[in-house]
Amino acid sequence: MARIVRIHDYGDADVLRIEDLPQPPPAADEVQFAVRSIGLNRAEVMFRNHAYLQEAQFPSRLGYEASGVVTQVGADVTGFAPGEAVSLIPPHDIARWGTYGEVANAPARYLVRHPQTISFEEAAASWMQYVTAWGALIEQAGLTAGDHLIVTAASSSVGLAAFQIARMVGATVIATTRTSAKRDALLAAGAHHVVVTEEEDLVARVAEITGGRGARVVFDPVGGPSFEPLTASMAPGGVLLLYGALSPAPTPFPLFTVLGKSLTLRGYLYNEIVSSDDKLARAKAFILEGLASGALEPVIARTFPLDQIQEAHRYLESNEQIGKVVVNV
């Protein structure tokens, strides 16, 4: 028996229940591991709230990220052995291989032996944010030295990951935030410039920072009315990658700006990377190199014990944190 978190209905954080359940053995292509740390993601809050792309089959597990120690390997698995420390690159199903609990099974292709120089907490906080940012910025946009990058929702774990990846390749980061409360923290986290959108004109500030050229790449999980000033801040031939829909307001299409600047506006999903063997291999290599060198260093906002999983979700929903929320088991 193991303590496993499940939901029996959609709702607020109170629907998260810790239950004693048997854990099935790993399938032929899977690895079972004892969970040490769990990285929380907004996707899990959305799944719990019935606002996610995937529907729950109740009762449902949930959770994308975790680190731990291998306990069993499936019959067809090579390359992993009991006792090894591993972390999980989030697979394409939030429930089938749910990580919230003391034990989890996962396909071997998504597991990584992370560098011994990082902790279980850091390992559990790494893969969703870095794979998401790497896939958009490096694989899709081809971000490189000399580029200017605008990052919105910059205090999120993915936003902070984008800072670090941009710095690895020599790009300049322009972070946006609504109020000045997080300005200093974003600069300390690696942004070269911070634009406070309730106090400053985004288009004018980006023009000033870029010498009038505009930013070649925009990385945005928000959409909504901010789309117009973002596209107006872009360089000719620029690329905007939209990877979320945090704004409840309609997203206007800035037709004349897109035409006049020959912009590319592209929807982007994390699954584009993890569903491709080649892209996933490139992501692993880049991220493992960054973690080993220290160029990539997960920012952990706060940790909670498993018994406080409901409180951890409430804290994540508060949007008070800068960085990743981690649950230790």
C-alpha cells in the first residue's frame, strides 16, 4: 500500500484526497520509483478545476513531475536499475502516470538520471519548465546571441526557465510584469530588463531597449488584450509563441501589425517536444548540460510536505510565488 493523492470530482483544493492504495507493478516499458519530491504545475490546478485539455476519469490520479529512486523496472526496460536516482520528464497524460503520491510508474523514455550535483527538489522542479521553454525558444524560434526576447508572466517557473535558457545562448531578456512588486526579484532571477506594464508603455520601452528594432521573439502564456502591444513591440520577421491562455478576455488579432512586420504567431504545446524522439533527445542533452554546469538552476519558491498538498495547491493558485512549488514525500 502507498499514500496516493486522487480526486473524485472537479473542484477547489479540498477535492485532493490522500488515500492508501495498492500500486500496480510497472508495465513492460515502465519504471516504478519511490517518489521523493513532486514539482507542482498550473496544469494540475487546471485539471483539478475542469479547465484543462484532458478530461478526468474518476477517481483520478494527477501530477506531471517528480523525482525519486527506482524500485522496479518493467520486463522490456534497459538502462535503469533499482536504487538509481531519477527524475521524470512530464509525459503526455496528466492522470495515467500521476506523480502525486509515495510511488509512481512511468514510461522509461521519460525518465532521466539527473546530475548528482542537484537535489531531489531541484530535479522535480526542472523538466516541465525547461522542456517547455527550450522547445519554444530554441527548437521553434531559434533564439540565438543578439536576439531580444520578451517574456510575459515572467515570475512563473517557465518564465524564469526562459531567462536562463536565453542567457545560455546569449540573448537579451525583457520581462514584463503588471506591477512593480516583482521587479527586483525578476532582475535578480536573470532578466536583463523589466517592464512594468501598468506603469510603463511596453512598446516605447522595448523600442528604447532594442534601439528601435523591437524584439525578435515573444514567449507568452497569456493572450488577451496584451497581444496588440506585444506584437507592436516586435521586430520585423519576429516570432510570437503562445503557450497558454491565462487571460479570460478575447484575444484580438492585430492584422495590420502582423502584415506590416511579416510576423509569425504560433501556438505551442509542450507535447510537441515529448511526442518526438528526436526533439526529446535534443531537449534532454541541452537541459542536462545546463543543469550539470549550473547555467540552469531551478528557482524553488516554497516546499510543502505531502500532507499539505491542499495548502500547496492554494499557494500555487495565489500567484504570490516566484518560481516552482515543490512537495516533499
